[in-house]
Amino acid sequence: MDVAPATLLSRLLAKGRLRHLQLLAGVADLGSVQQAAAQIGMSQPAATHALADICLLYTSDAADDTPCV
């Protein structure tokens, strides 16, 4: 199931996850999780965990069985 970008943004902001949003923007700009994490002062394992959190928000539809990979 596709979620509109505005919906994902609303979910991230509602959860108080500005760092997640910064990370997502950094990955989009830099093309690398490691570089994006370093840019915002986050470790790569923490960035991977944050991306998994974003994936869960993105696929939060209870009827959607698609795994976050």
C-alpha cells in the first residue's frame, strides 16, 4: 500500500521524530545511509533502526502484510 508523502510526514511529526525526517532527507540527498547518519551525528546502526521505524510508519495499515525490507 502506498502512503502519500504528506501522510508519512504527518506520522513522523506526530510521533516527534524529527531526526527520522532529517535522516530520510539525508539519504535522499546523499544516497547513502552511512553518509546521512554521519551528517546528523547518528551512528549507522541507529540510522538503520530509525529507517525500520519509518518503514513501520509507512506500512502501518493493519491489512498490509508487506514486510519492511
